Amino acid sequence: MRVIRGAGLARTVAGSGRRGMISGGPLLAAGSLGAAAVLSAFLVLPAAAVPAPLTGGVSTLVCSPQEIVAVPVGVRGRYDGQSSLLKVAGGFYRGTGRPAPPTPAEAACARSTLGASRRWLSAGVIPAAGTPLSSMAERALLDLHLLVRPDGAVAAGWHSMWEYCWPRDSSWVAVALADTGHETDSLHILQFLARVQLPDGTWAARYLLDGSGPVNDGRPAELDAVGWVPWAVWSWFAAQQPGSRPALAQLAALWPMVEAAASAAVRSLSDDGLPRPSMDYWEDSDDVTLGTAAPLLAGLRAAASIAGILDADRDARNWANAAAQLAAAIRYAFGRYGYHRLPYASSGADAAAAFLGPPLQTAAPAAERAVLAAERALTIRNGGLLPGTDWPGNATTAWTAETAFFALFDASTGRHQHAERILSWLAGHRTRLGALPEQVNAQGQPVSVAPLAWTDAVVLLALLAQGHHLPVPPSPPGHD
């Protein structure tokens, strides 16, 4: 089922997006609350409905550059240069009321906002600069700049169903910002994740943007975060100047979070070497899936590398050994059936197969073949891709983050023409304001929320990978 947040009550609504059971994905009614207690708050409706367009983009308010305003789909306008300040007929977009010409004070604010945006962009790199895809990269960067809140929380999107921080999405945004030269913004995200980490080293499925706590909606913790976050920390550090003392000091400050997460990852491994059942990015069931196992492998390798950098040699050995155990289990349980969604069975392709390649890990030949097979199996008639062949949602609606996974994999493994085709498709299915939506329907229309932070991050990484190799956590010799 699919659930959204409404009027303080979780309710299931046909056609809502993946963004979290309460923000739109399927909800698992399990865990200590008990199925009956959780399900009593939900009304189950058909899951295959197509979501409606919810937002066309985001804007800031003149003289309030940190305030986000969701822009309805029907609003026509253009951004003021390289900024997120939206101009519409009659003046700046204000969210409510009629547009009015800016006052002299507001005109000065607008110049200041535009200058600050330009300086922020120029502090890093805009992927695909000088190509037709550069406008998509620029808008993705500016949208992320707005969705990363001052405390480091990353809003998945700007709509009531998405105005929460998922550690998974946040990790990807932290990597994308680090790799595009915005390391300070990336660090703030990681520091937020450190503040909200649970005592056992794991994270809740999602958090309130003010960091005051998890969203208590019956959704269990999602184990993949203990892989995503160490990978993001390693990637942030890899983007720093080699030997930078400030970066080493900041890495040491993040070490307790990494240590707790990696320890939780090790504790999660069962006798067969795979992690225990958990909800993954599909957010629809409590299973052992490739969508959890692959990021945990990347996270353990990243944590082992960080431990080596900080001279925590015992931890480095332990986590490298755990990663080797998990890698072997993935090959045995998933690899023999083509790296499908579930282990020990031919269970259908999953977009998470792309997590077996850069920038999470170096792709083995068998995994590379499996990803290419998954890309073919998951491509639908509108040109985008589904999350999986057994995805319970609408089979004619593409999901942009999952589509971008394959662009990133293709770009990172030398299939640049294939990556270009997917990236061009994504660029051609944005909203009027240039925002990347969560989904694209059978008619090629952007639907659900736009922008989606996760899609922005994956697209930026894919565009970067078209030009150079992205850093990948190392696998110690003999631990492949």
C-alpha cells in the first residue's frame, strides 16, 4: 500500500509516491507495534494508480533566501538568472497573493540573492558545462542548495508528503555536493546525520527537518542507512585536498558515527553472511534484499578505509573481514540468480543491481552483466525505468532516481552513449521550471513531487561520471 501524511493522520492514498509510506511509498505494518495496531490507522486502496503532478519546482522568497516555497504545476515563470528566485508576470513569485513589482528594498534583496547563488555555484563545478545538459545540472544544484536546510537536514522534496529527511537520500546528496566541490554543505549534512543517529548505530527511516526526532509513523528503521552513511563520509573525505589537516580533524569528529554504523552493520549479518531482513528503498516489506546488502557492503568497505586513515587498525581489519564475508554471500545468494531483488531465487530484476557498481564499488564482470540485463528488463515504453520487475506500483510510470541509477552505472563503466541517452531522457522530462520530478507517467508527463533531492543527486553524479572516474571505497587485497 501507499501512504501519505494528511492532517496529522497517516492515511493510504492511491497514487502517492515512494517518498515514504507517509510520503508515498508502501508501508510495512510490522515490528514491535504489531500489524493490527499499525493497520488500524490505514485504509488500503489500489496501489497501481498514477500520481498527479504535485509541484512544478521550488522557489525562495525575495528577502528570505532560506525560505522555500513550493511552486504549483500551473505557474509560469523563469528564475532570476542563476538563482532560485522565481519571476512571474507582475513581479516575483510570493506563494500567496498577486505578484507585485519589487520595492526598492526587495530589488536590493534580489540582487543580493542572485549574487550569493552565483558565488555558491562558482565555488564548485557545474557538471556537463558547455553541453545541452548543463541547464539540468545547474538547476539540480540550485534545487539541492535550497533543499539542504541550514541545520544540514535534507528535505526529500517540498510538499507535505516529502518534507522530511531520509538518511538514504541525504547520503546521496552529501556525496553529490562533495563531488561537485561543495564540501562544506556536504559536511553539514553528515553532521546532521551524526546528531540524529540512534544509540545502537542505526537510523530511523526518516526525521523531522528540525532534527527534533524521527517520524513515528509505524515504519521500521531501514538498515541500509548504516551502509549509505559511511559511504557518504568516505566520499566526502575523498573529495578533500590530500593530507588536509582540517579535513582529517573533521573526519575524526565524524568517526564515532562511522564506528557505530559499521558495528551495527556487522551485528546485522546472519549466519549466511547476509544482513537481517529490513525495509529498503522500496519501503514495502521487511526482507533480505539486494537494496540493503549492496549499500552495506559499500559502507563496510568505506568504514574499513576510514579506520585505516585514522589508525584504528583493529576496526579496519574487522570491517574488511565483514565486508569480505558479505561480498561472498552476495555473490553466492544473489549472483547465482543474476543479482535479482531477493537471495536464493530468481526473484526479478531490481534497480538496486546498479549499487554493485561505481561509485559504491568496483563492478565485477558478472555484476556488470546483471546490471545491463536489469536495465533492459526495467525500461518501459515511456523510456524511463521501474524500480523492479515485481514493483507493486503502476507499471507504466517511470521513477527518475531509479532511472538515473543506470545512467550513473553506465557512465561509470564506460557506456557513455547509453548514459547520455538516459540523461537526455531525464532532461527532456523535467517540469516547465526545469525541476527533476520523482516520476514520469505513461504520457511522458512529470508527476508527483518536483524536485526530488535523491534524483538531483544521482543525476549530478552521473553527469560527473561522464567526464571522469568517481572515487570508490577500496577493497583490501584478498578481500574481494
